[in-house]
Amino acid sequence: MSDASVKKTMTSNTRNTTAAIALIDGEHYPQVIADTLAWLEEDGRYRLVALVFLGGTEKVSSLDRFEYRGLPLYAGGDMIGNLRRALDSHPADVVLDLSDEPVLGYRERFRLISETLAKGVSYRGADFFFQAPALPFLCDKVSIGVWGTGKRVGKTSLAAHVARRLAVRGLRLCIVTMGRGGPREPELLGAPPEITDEYLRGRVRQGGHAASDHFEDAMMADVVAIGCRRCGGGMAGVPFYSNVPEGALLACERHSDVVLFEGSGAANPPVGVDAVALVASAAQPEEYLLGYLGPYRLLRSDLLVVTMCEDFLVSSEKLRKLIDGVHAINPEVKVVKTIFRPRPLGDLSGRRVFLASTAPPGALEVKAEHLETVFGARVVASSPNLADRDRLAADLDGARDAEVLVTELKAAGVDTVSVYAEKNDKELVYLENVPVALDGDLEEEIDGLEALARRRRERR
């Protein structure tokens, strides 16, 4: 570049407000890269603070040729390490991706995006933009996020388990949930014992969705719960719309020591938290956790609870590869492998039972066997179609010989199973799925997560 061009670029830098790190490679001629960097700065859009070399050798003989305005150039290691060092050393608003095939393929690009978003920095490419999720701390209490990698991975069951564990230690808990059927205004359930089957059926008669997560948390964990809603979910887990911020402010007014912010499907509450427990199912495709923006969630997490590690659902080899992949992305995350076992909220001993669940047939058989061997139930019929109302209604024909209908508090548990029980003069018992660790100590890890969150809260 000419001296005049350099002067023009440097002058415009004083007006720039968007600090940027540029990703470059050796498949572009150095002069093309230099001219592009100057173009980015000259109109005042960006103020470049560092360059990251991703690799490639076809059009570069020496990294010295990438010298640009004296900016630090991070090279010499793998692309992830180079980017991490740049992000840790230079406050930036955005990472600008000036690379392409063959240096960056789809997998590599998503990995870089995940690393960048996990640092709270946005990522821009030629025809795409990933905005770093805005996660403001709206509550001054110790806060823990319980996030998931998808629907039906056991997130609500873990949230209730975490709440019970911390309550045993004398801590006061409040859970804030968000769901696709949540209330228009955040709803406070301040007296959990009042969340009865009759109360839930009344909500259905009023036209409401009575199986939202805050009802399940209040009933199963016996803690204060605040229900919120959300619509849509982005690739980094941000809802398109949510009233969780209002719910967070309501939680701040409670006399609680810890607030749990529970996600919905793969969407995360749009608020800041001090620590994160991520829930993933071993039965999911592994790329849901290790690919796309799964690494973003892993990098934000302190504890990973892998659920559904039943040998009939996942092979030991797949599970081993999954855990190895997790630690390759985030070596610091704690991992606990678990299975779910049912805990009925009523007496089933010697009674004929119809079991309704969202579990697949194989897992449903395990649940039925557990209810029989541990709780003395006689399971006469069952249905895995709790999330399919038409099929569930047909399956309920098998409930005629049952004395008790047992159901999870989700999907059609209230509006179909409970209503059927009332109309046919049968007792209803709700069922909780309790996570049971296969290795490690889940309760110890929960205690450690709370302690970590408390330390981080003190540094806020």
C-alpha cells in the first residue's frame, strides 16, 4: 500500500468502534489479503486488532508477507489454539472470516464459530453472521443454567434433581422455566403443595397448557417455580421471543439463595448465569453435541450430564467416542453418565397400573419393570405415545383393567391421561424420572457446580 493509503487507514481507525480480529489463510495471495484488510478499515466499519493465520501454503512462502500495519499475527499452532490466544489477548466485538475452502470446511468453520461465540464475540463471514448471544445478569442471586441439546433429553428431570439436592443442604431454591406453551406473563407458583392433579385439570378446563415445566418442577422438586414462555430457537440457543427476562426479575424478588434457569429443548434462557449444567442424551446423533454449534454449548458448560446411557440404547463404543470428543473440545468440563429410573408420587403396591410415557418402547419396558420390582406395581398395559394425543387416546383402551393410571407430567399427561382417569373413575399418579449415575457422584458434582457458581457470583 502507498503511504497515503496507510495514512488514510490509520486516520479512519480513530473513528472505528467495532474492534475486529481477522482470520486469514495461505490460500490467498498476501497482497489480496492486505488490500481486503485495508478495505475493511478504510470506510470506518472496523478497527482491526489482530490477525489469526488458519493454515494453507499454496500462495505463501513466509508468514512475514502477512505483515499488516504492525498487527499481532497468531500462527504456529492449530487454528483453534491460534484463535483462542487472539481472543484472550485482544478485546474484540467480532471475528471476520476471510478464509474459505480448502482451509475451512463446514466442520472447521462451525468449530471456530463456537469458540468465538463462547467468548461473547460475534462472527461474520462473507454471506453469514452469528451474533454473540446477549446474556445480561438480571438477578444478583447465585444462578445456575440447566441447558439441553434437544427435546426429551431429561433437562427438567435434572433441574428438579439439582433443586432437591441443594434444598437438602438447606438452600432456598427458585426455578425459572421457559416453554413453548408457557404463560403470557411470568407465572409464580409460590406454594408447590397446591399443584395437585385437580388443580392441573382446572387449568386445562380454562384452556391453558397444564404440563408446562414449571408445574413439573414445582410438583417434583417441591420448590418455588416461575413459568415463562418462548418461541423459536436459534443455532446458538437464543429464543426468537421470550419473557424470561421478566421472569428473572420476579425471581430476584424471592427470598431464595439460588436461582435455576431451565432451558427449553435446545434453546437457552436469554440471561446470564454463573455456571451451567448441560444435559445431552447418549441416544442423540453425536453431532448434536460435537458438531454444528454443539461445541458452543460445551464450551459454556461446567458440568455435562449424559442421560439415557442404557446399553440397549447406545453402545459402549459410541459412548466412549462421545466422551472423548467432549473432552477434546472442553477438557475442563465434568462428565457424569446417567440413566433414568421412575419414581411414582403415589402408592402402587399390588395395584394394576397403566403406564404412559414419552420413552421409546425399550426404555418403557425398563420403566415398567422398575415399577414392578421396586414399587410393587402390576403393569397391565402401557403406552410410549404420551406426546402423540391420537395414538395415546387409542392406547388408553388398554387402561380399562387398570386401577391406577401412571403418567409423566408432560405432553398430554394432564389434558388426556388425567382427564381420562377422572371420566373413568380411576386414580392418577404422576411419575418422576430420577437421574441415576452410572459412574462418578452426581450429587457431589451438583454441590461443586453450586460452589463454582457462588465463587463466580462473588466476582461479578
